Amino acid sequence: MRNGPSLEYQTKQEIVYRELYDGIAAGRYQPGERLDLREIAEWAGTSRTPVREAVRRLESEGVVTSIPHHGFIVSKFPIEEIIELYRIRAVLEGLAARLAAANLTEANARALRKYIRDMESALQQGNAEKMLKVNRPFHDIICKAANSPLLYKYIVSLYVQTTRYRELLSTWPGRPGEIVAEHRALAEAVIAGDAGEAERLARAHHENNARAAVKLAESLAKEGIPRT
């Protein structure tokens, strides 16, 4: 009977995956840049097998692309896809916010206020990574409070697809402050039970992300980085 991958192998693969993912999200690896698997294996202190598996995982998520006879490159910036993803999120999360406004509990409200304080603290510290860590649980509260399992399933799928772009967009000058302000206003509307305003603000938040993506793509194009 064959044994599965060792715990050490799985750990190495996860470490390489996370390091590469974070590096790509932070811009240390640029769109179109080739990934040298041998070099990565050397700094990770491992064989090429867990590196190759980690890169394959990134490929399945669309973060890297396999080029025949060339290896793996960081996927280019698919601006049209990003805009479409955020606009779909705008509609779905707008609906979730509308529904949540009628179902929010006191515990939910306390949690939302805490996350807003955490975001404001991270913003003051200039810690974008810390701010982004609060983003998921903040939206999760609202989406779950909508009491619509199918809607929640669709939103989670889109959230995962926009993870890489969310980290990139948070680097756009002035955007972190706007993000915190948009979250604060959304939380206040949902807590107040204002369904119409909650939906409007949720949609506006993601539409603003789409606009920021356009600005980022234009900036990258000026630097000679392909946008598609």
C-alpha cells in the first residue's frame, strides 16, 4: 500500500505556495515574470517537487500561467475580468446587505463595530496587511446575516477569485482610507436597519474597487507592464 505525501512534504508545499502567493500579491513578482523553480527550491531549502506542486496550485487559481517550453510566469493583469468580478460582487453583496439589514443581531453589530475599529487602527499604522485580514470576517457577517445559503455560496466563490486583486488594489494611493470609510458607512447602514442605503453602499464599494482596478491597470501600462 502506497503512503501519501509526508507531513514535511505537505508543509514545504504550503510554505512555498504562501510565499509565492504573497510575493505576487505584493508585487515582488511582476505580471509576465518567469518563475525559476530551481531558484525557488534553493531559497525554500527543498526539492523541486513541492515547489512544482505549489506552482501548479497557483496555476489552478489563475495566479500563474504555464507557457509551453518556457515554464511558469506570473499571470498578467486581466483588467476586464477584474472589473466584471467586482461588478457582479456589487450586485450580489448589495442584495446581501439589503437582506442583512433586517436580520442583524446585537452580536453581529458588536462584531462589525469591532472590525471597523480594527481597520481604523491598521490604517493609522499604515498596515495594509492587517487591514485586509479584517476584510473577510467583516463581509462574512453581513453575507451570513442575509440568511440565504445559495447567495452566500456565490459570494464566497467570487470573494476567493478576487483575493489577489484585493491586495493589489489596497496599494493604490488613497484607496486604503476610502476602503475603511466605505466599510464604516456600510456597517452603520446595516446596523441601523436601513436596507436601501445598505444595498446602495455595498454596491458602491465594489464599483469603487472596479474603478480603482482601471486606474491601477493604466498605471501598470505606463510602467510597461501588460494589462491583459
